[in-house]
Amino acid sequence: MEIYLKSKNFDPDTLIDKLENTPEWQSQHVQLILRKKPEAFRFLDPTIVVAIVSAVSTGLTALITGVLALAKEAKGQVVIIQGEKGQRVEIPADYPIEKIKEVEEVLREMKEVTIDIF
């Protein structure tokens, strides 16, 4: 499963570094890479962070907890998860860790998932 990560507060390299260094991040089932956007305009960053999740349950838990930790660090209010068919879920940055399994279920049903960290 591939999940695209975006943040208005962190450039792609910083986003990868911060995610991999959050206390919640201990997954070997998620690989974070930079990928060029094919339709990038000159004034926009042509790279995007892609999380490749191999073990869906373990990897998604690590990814979601890491993303929520970054949202809190950036004093963000919300993390927005969007699917290619217009599905959209907004999760508050202080979302309880105990409820992450609910978010994982939603992610599994989506295709072409994008997570925006605000």
C-alpha cells in the first residue's frame, strides 16, 4: 500500500526525518521515500513523500501515530486523510491512540490515499 504524505509545516526531507525520529516510530514495515510528481509546476515542490506500507496493520499503526505526533509538534489541529474517490476523514491531532484501529479500517478501504498534516 502506498500513502502520499503532505505537510504545510515541513518540507519533504524534514517530514521523513521527523517521522522516523518520533518516539512512536519503530516500524520496519514502512519505507518512506521521495518521489517526483509528474505534473509538478515550477513554483511548487516537485517532490512528495510516499510511505510504502508492507505489513498493513503494524505499518499503519506506526504511520498514523507518527503523523499525529508531527501534527501536535507543528501545533496543528487536524490530519486529513483523503481517498481517490473523494472519501475524506479529518482526525484531530490529539486523537486517542486507543482508537487508531478505527482509522486503519478506513485507510484499508481507500485507494490512492493522501494524508495532509495541518
